[in-house]
Amino acid sequence: MRKQIAAANWKMNLSLAQANQLTDEIVATSHSLNEHQLAIFAVPFPYLLTVKEKLKGKHNVFVAAQNCASTKNGAYTGEVSAEMLDGMDIRYVIIGHSERREYYGETNKILAEKINRAFESNINTIFCCGEPLAVREAAIQNSYVETQIKESLFHLSAAQMTNFIIAYEPIWAIGTGKTASSDQAQEMHAHIRSVIAAQYGSDIANSVSVLYGGSVKGANAKDIFSKQDVDGGLVGGASLVAAEFAIIINSLK
Ligand code: PGA
């Protein structure tokens, strides 16, 4: 079975004291993760090592960065490289979140470079894609997401695409309380898998974990995750409450 993943995206939230408290609560909460299930916590850069230390020894639980630089190293003030993350033994990074695309001008081409840097450092990418409201209203979301995938991922080798992680996050559902219906999620996830199958074959497409993101919470996780092509979620707001995120983890297939 391909990996089922509950990924928390803390974004730019929490003081250090609050981050410590939330992590302690997460540690104290019991999660039942099977061999094919992962919980990943994408925390702000300054908290990576602290949170990682606290979560040490938890089975199938990992810490992730929310971004990395598209360049290797050098005079890029304020950037954090994949090599630095590797040096801290951070094994996951979110790349291409819609907030990065929208507020920091990250294009499909830049994201392809970031993914290359992550691979060079043996860091697993969680690649985000998803359409804005106007695209959904024009009913052209399938070709929009297809372009995002082609331009950022299709340079990867078959080996690199095997077990890759994609998060489909319709922008109109992020932080709005408006969730895509589980049928809408399934429809897009099946489309994403078919786009990958056309390029890499169905075996590789079936190995890719496709997560849903956008107002996932304890109350809707089970329904969304139950769909055939939905392999878990990337969760913002609800991941800041330990008990809520525990329900989401326990809703994984
Ligand atoms: P949300 O955010 O769960 O708060 O909608 C999801 C995300 O942006 O990853």
C-alpha cells in the first residue's frame, strides 16, 4: 500500500513557548500509526531542531521544513538551503505551497529547481499544487493543475517519481473553512494520478501519495481520506490543536 500521510503545516504561527507546548501535547497524545502511515510536522525553520528532538523515537513521525532555497548555497541573504536541512537530518520539505507561489513569486520553474536541490540532499519533497477560485469557476482546474505538475515535476526520473508526495490544495479551500467535497477531491486526485501515469506508467503513478489540503479538520478527515485516490492530508489551522490533529492522524486509511 502506498504511504498514507497526515502532514501538519504550522505556517508562520506560534511563539517558541507555544511551539514547545504544542509539541509536548503531540508527544503526550497517542497516535496509532501503522507501517504505511506517517505523521509529518512542517514547522518554522527556527523550531526544526527543537521539535525534532522532542519527537525523537516516535515511530513514523517526522519533522519537515516549509520551504528551501532553489540555489545550492552562497550569497542569498535570508535563504535556507536543502544542504542545511540535510545537515540537521530534516528529511522532508514542503515545496510550492500556494502562499509561496502567491506572495513570493515562486514559479513552476523555480519550484522545479527547489525539488532538484531537495533530491541532491536526499530530502523528500511534498509538492503542492492547486487552482485559485477563478480557475475552478471557469472549470479549467484540471489543465491548470496538469501544467503545474508538468512544469515542476516532469524532468524527474522514474526512480525519483516513485513514492513521490504531492499535495492537492485548492486555493479557495485554504484557511477559508470551505472544504472541497470528498468527491471533488477524489476527482482531482484521480486526474493527478492519470497525468503521472501518462508520463511514468501506472505502477509509478500508483506509488505516489496524493494528499488533500484545504480546511481539513477532525470532523471531515475520515470522509475525505476514505476516497480511493486520497492518501491523507496537508493540514494548516487544525494542525495547531494537538487533539484535533490526533483525530486527523487516526483518520488515515
Ligand atoms: P488549512 O491550510 O488547513 O488551514 O486550510 C492548509 C494548507 O495551507 O496547507
